[in-house]
Amino acid sequence: MTMVRSFDAIFSLGSSCQVASQLRRNGLRTAAGPFDWFNFASTPGFCQVLESRFERFMRLPNLEVYSHSVNCHYVRDKASTCLSFHDFKYDPKRPPLFDYPEFRDRLKRRIGRFNRCLSSVQDVLLIRTVKHTEDAFRIFETIENSYSNPHLQYLFVLHSSDPDTAEIDSGHPRIRIVRMPAGATWEGDAKAWKKVLAPYSIRNRPGNHST
């Protein structure tokens, strides 16, 4: 059985909006992180961003607008393959990415918050959906080699067609790997997420840092 754990901060590592959405739904998203609302499925690209401490991440010269919805441009970071669907407003009367300065300020705050926590001695939980257990271990190794915090814990979620949630032995005391049903929408299976997140809580809930 997983022991109940209390953390100073919990961050989504993606790979999509699902993790941040479920953290918010379960009262665990008290601070916004840099990966909350992106679609960033590439493990090599994700690890490269972490290794460089976000040096080239989502920089304006690397952004490519490839489509749009009614409200937002769809944007690809050519340097990392990260996709944005929610950050850049679509206005046919204005040029694409007209609101980049506002986006950059917001992302800079989130990157700073993330880097400070991962360079501190706080208890921090990091959560990401992955396709394979190998991705989980590669990301773990990248973060451990790139940041100094010795109190990081990891939850990796693998989606499955199996209707049941199951723990997968990671062989490491700070890595938890869970298989859960994928769910019918982009938000995933709410009941499964509630069960998986039940052991966790936020310690000394700070003020809202959701931006």
C-alpha cells in the first residue's frame, strides 16, 4: 500500500493537459508549472529541455503557427517539438503571436518557480504520463542529473485499455509507476486519477501561484 505523503509542491510534467487538470480537480494544483498546459509527448525533446534548464524552450524564433481553433493558434516549438493549443489568442485582425510577450512573462515565472523547487530541499512530487516504463526511467535520470534536490519523488502514469488501475514495481523507492484506464476524454478517467492521487496532499498550503 502506498503511504500517505505530504509535499511542499506538486508539479505536472505533462505530457498533456490531463495531469494539471486532474491535480486541480483533486485540490493538489496550488502552483503553476511550465509544462501544465502543453502537449509534449517526446521524451527525448522533454529531457533536452530539462538538461538545458529551458534555455531555448518556446523561444519566439523557434515557434511555428500551423493551425488554429476559434479562439487560439496551434503552435509548435521547432526546437523541442512541444505543442501549444491554449496560449496564443487567434484574432484575424491581428498578426499571429501578437501576445507572445505576455506568454513569455507567464512562462518565465513558471520556469523560475519550477527550477527553484527542484534546486531546493523541499519535498516535491513530479507527475507525468508516459507511454513506456523506459520513458519514466530516462526522465528520472535526466532530472536527477540536472537538479540538486534530493527529496524529489515521481509518479509516472501509463494509460491502458484495461479497466483496472494497477501498481507497477519500479524497483526504486522514489519512483511510483501506475497503469490506469485512459478514459473517454482528454481529461482521462476521473475515478482512476482520484484513486491514484488519494495518498498525496499539499503541506502548509501557500497562497495561490496559479499563474
